[in-house]
Amino acid sequence: MLSTLFRHIKSQKNSLQDTCNIRTSSVQQDNTKKLPNATYKVNNFEKRLLVWMKKYKHVDDIPAYIAPETMEKVRSWTRVRIANYTIVLTLLACGIMIYTGKQARERGDTLHKRNLEWHKNFNEEK
């Protein structure tokens, strides 16, 4: 009695597996590279970020799907890197402004003199 019950369960299990195999084979398989636990689809801009942050050597090496945690880390590091570049550029711009201001001081060029000259020209035109 038990042996027939087990045979019946085994045959149902096999038929269920066969139907599952048929269903999965009938669905078109995605031929893109995919890592385990990868659920986030990467676009072209994000691929370039991944290469810039040195997670991958080339854009072609990046799979279509990656782990969301990896992308979040890359975005965070990108924000930090862009902020650092912004700080450096701001300091350079300040240095340039200081240099040009000192040169203008040596020439005797001040905002007060410019303002007086502008008002003088404006009153002459009237």
C-alpha cells in the first residue's frame, strides 16, 4: 500500500518537473551576463560610472544586471569624488581671483575709481 502511494507521488513529482521544464524552455531566455543576486539593470551612464570607480576595467566587461548594493556604493563614491573635484576647482578659482585682484591693486584699478568714471561718462552723455 505504501509502496504504491510512494510510486504515485514520485510519478506526480516527475510530471510536475516535466511541465516546469517545458514552461521554462518555452520562455525566451535572456542571453545577457548576470551575476548571482544581481537584480539591478545597469544603463550606459551607470556602466561608465562603474568603470570610472574601477569596479570593472572596460564597459564591455560589465554584466547587464548587478547587485543593487554595488551600484549604491558606486553612486556614493561618485558623489564624493565629484564633491572633491568641485572643492579643488573652487580653491583654484579663488586663487586666480586673488592673483588678479592683487594685479589690479598694483595698477591702481579699484571699484571706486571705476564707479566714478562710469558716472562721469554717464553725466557727460546727458
